Amino acid sequence: MIDCMGTRGSDSAGLAVFHEPLDAAHRRFSLYVSDRHYDWQTFRDDFVLAADNDSEFHTVHNHATVICDLDVASFKSWLSGSRPEVRLLSVGRSIGVYKDEGHPRDIAQRFGFADLKGTHAVGHTRMATESAVSPAHAHPFTAGEDFCLVHNGSLSNPHSVRRKLEKKGITFETDNDAEAGCRFLEWRLSEGDSLDSALEMAFRELDGFYTFLMATADTLVLVRDGFACKPAVVAETDAYVAVGSEFRSLAHLPAIEDANVFEPAPEQIYSWTV
Amino acid sequence: MDRVKQLDLASLSVREVNQFLHHGLAGSGIEQIDIVNPDGVHSIAAGLDGDFDVDIRGHAGYYIAGMNKRARVTIHGNVGWSVAENIMSGSVRVKGHASECAGASGHGGLVVIEGDASSRCGISMKGCDIVVGGSVGHFSAFMGQAGTLVVCGDAGPHLGDSLYEATIYVRGDIQSFGADAQQEDMQAEDGDTVSRLLAVAAIDGDPNQFKRVASARRLYHWNAAVPQEY
């Protein structure tokens, strides 16, 4: 699907995979660094020495996954103090994120997307319009734990949304409009809103064009703006649910000829629980 | 010589298929072309000009049969955005559902969507006829200048916004009218038009059940006396 949608966006791509959840004490941290020859071995040695825990490491290219029982605040504190060049892409008991510049097909091969296993995943291929092409600007965006969002479209008020959130102490990593949408929704979730009520508020507060596909540890959620300016197609079968910008990306899925294929309506919340 | 030719998009590119449809048919005796494995790709059978039938077997992508002249194109599945955009003549029939902007800017000919059409169906239509067996989404027939849109199901919000001289007939519920669109009484000739279009579209329906929607023509002239806010 990612390879196919490379024709819609070929400058960068990303994927969030939701794995079987870890126990309550453990977290999965996805890390990225711009240096493609980064010394992950020394990173690992220093981290084990500092954290003194039974961490598990996986590295691929300029990405690493750390699974450990260190609390999130301590991990972030160690990372920013000892390895400021390393960016935290995601944290949670389930989520793992990969994103990079380049053609989506190459990125999928680079990080072995075909071999990843999980309950659900959210991918994105990007054609940048509003902000720079960089791995940090690529989607999915994450906020909080086990939450990610991909966006097709452009928001017209990301800066005012951002200013509103920054006053509440929420920090941003890029000037990307989708990050504003992502942090807005996660802010509502962290305030206790359900995803549905967070989205109802987003319909009022976020201005512009969007199809958002979001995921939590156990739910996949799809919405389109009130004018449905950006596309989406859903295929539902007994075995899976697939969502794409176009049917082209779904056309070669198993048993697609028996799927219920439909176009989601504007400002309607579609959600599926794993 | 075979009258029917099959083209397989699993092995041919869209460009190869369309080049054959544009240049390979003259004098060939082929009257019907079957296109298999469309798999959602774009622009299949765009820019045709000829008296022949094209059948696309499966779901297709954007801009299918755009700018069509004379040819009769049938899609045996769903289509993406802008099917039959700028159709000039001939006919385009979708057996499944159509995404946004079906029949956009169509000048002539007939577009039939047997299932539902999504938003902006018939946007800026300029003389074509569109018959939708199911329902249409928001802003359908937006700025429609000429031609007729027949909707056998329901119409979404803002139907006929900024309508010029296109006429809309809806059998089901209309969620809301767009600016300057209004419901009008059905006259005898309206019933005749709906009857004729349902017949050519081969869709059953009683013309008496339809409502007529047309322009109130209040937007035709700028009224400086009305307070405006921008």
C-alpha cells in the first residue's frame, strides 16, 4: 500500500506499527537520528550503564527501538541530557514508529516494513506543501503514549492552535500543521475526552482541509473535514479493515473483491477496535 | 476479424491502452473493448472519440472516461474522483458507486451512476445529463450552468449552490439547498424530462415522485443594497 501511494507522495514516508502491548511497567521507545552511520552500540552501552535495567535494543539503519522499564520522564531526561542528537519518535506499550526522507518504496525496504508484525498500523507517504521535507516533518506524528496521526490536507490555523497549546505547556518539535492537529487531539485525550468528543472539538477548532487517520493501542479512527476535500476509501472484510487515499492502494489486498468498499462521509467519525 | 478485443491492465500501461483506444481502432472492425484488471488506476479511457463500446471490468480510479465523445463506456465497479469529467457526448455508465465530482463540467452526453455519487456530483455541469440511481453528496450541481441532474435517492447538504440554468430533480430527501437554489413546482415538461432520462438510463422510477430544484436567479445581479460581510 505504501509503495503504491508513493505516486501521491514521494518525498518521505513513515509507518506506525502497534505491536502486542508490553506489560504495564515496560515501554517501547522508538528513536531516530539523522546520522546514518550512528554508533548505536555506544549509545546502548551508555544507556545500560546509566539506566541499570534489563533493556532490549533493536537497531535498523538510523532508527533504534528500546524496550525497558524506565519511566517515560526519566528516559526523556536521559536522552535530552546525554544524547540530544537523538529524537524520540514514539513511546508507548504498543507503538513503534519509522519515518524518513526518500521514496516510500525505498523506506519500506530500508526498515523492513514487510516483516513487521502487529495488530494494526498507520502509514503515510508525503508530498510536502506547507513545511520542509525532513524525517521530523514526515508522518505519522505522535503525542503522549500510544497515539499517532497521519494527515492528508492542510490546516489553515495551525499556528493559532499551536499558540493555544504552548500556553498550556505543550511543546512542539516542528512547524508542521499535522503536528498541531496531533497535539491538539492528544491534549484533549489527556484531559479525559474520549476520541469522539476530542474529534467533535477538533471539527470546531481546526480549520482547513483534512483526512485524519489516527490510532491508539486498540483503536483505528478515520475522519474527513466538513467539505470532504481530501479523499479516503475504506475496505472492510471479516478479516481486516484497510483505509487508503485511493482504491488503487487496496486493489491487491487479499479477498478485496468481497470487501465492503466505501467512501467515508464528511465530519463522520469511523472507528474500529482491535 | 474479432469484434471484441480484450486489453489487460495487469500487463499494459494506461498509456498503452488509451493509445490503442485513440489510434488503434480505425478500420479494425473492433466494436467493443473489454478492459480487465483496472485495479483503481487513473485516466482509463480518457479522451475517447468514436462510435464504440468500452467495458471496464472492476473498480477504477480517477478521471475515468474524461472528455468522452461519442463512445459508450461502462465501468463494472466503483470509480474514484471525476468520472466523465468534461464529457462532450456519448455515455458513461458506472455500475457501482462514484466518488466526488462525477460528470464535472460535462458539456453533453449522458452520465449514469447506478449506485451513489459522492459530493460535488455535476459540479459546473454545462449541458450534460446525469442520472444517479442512489444518492448524491454535498454541493452537488454546484454552479451548474446547463443540463439536468436526476437523483433517485437523497441529496446531501447545499444542493445546487450558486446554480445557473442546470435543473435538478430529486426523488428522496434534500438535506439542504445551497445559496440561490430553490424547490419549484413540477410541470408537465419536467415529468417528461425525468421520464425520458430514466428511460435512457434504464433506471426504474415514477416521475411524479420527483421534486424540481432550480435557480432562484437572485445571484445573477450584484445587489449593492444588501449588507455584505467578507
